[in-house]
Amino acid sequence: MVELMYKTHKLAQIHICHSEMFEVCGDYIEYPIASEYRDFFNAIVCEDGFDESQFDDDLLNAENWFLCDDGKVIGIEIPALYEEDHSIYFRYR
């Protein structure tokens, strides 16, 4: 099972649909704790732009984002989660 993590918080289960080199896309199922990050995820994918000043530096630090793949922790860039179709896009670090 692959899970999206922010620091030590597991936010969602991920099903990887396609990967090419370092870029990956898939579908996700949110865990309840993910609702605390909804404003951040919506801002990341907003087509009108992203105002970094609205968010904590820790959220913006790619070093805090990971995948957990059956216990193996893998670093990723800040993921883009699309709430309307539950798709996720990210790059490995």
C-alpha cells in the first residue's frame, strides 16, 4: 500500500496509475486528517495563482513530503491533489 505523508501524518492512500521517469499520477483516497490540509491543496492547484504567504513554511518545504510504500519512505515534491476527481500528481525528489 502506498500512502501520502506530510511529516509523520498519513494523509491518503494512493493508487499509482502512471509514472514516467520522476513524474507520477494516480488516484487517492483521503484519510480524515487530510481535511486539515484541504485549503493548502486547493491553493496549490488554483489556476488563478498561488500565494505562498498564506501558508506555513513547513507546508512549503518539499523535505516534509513523502510516500510510504509498505514501510519504505520515499521523498517527493509537494503533491498536487485534485479534489473533484481525486487525482494526484507528484515528482520524486
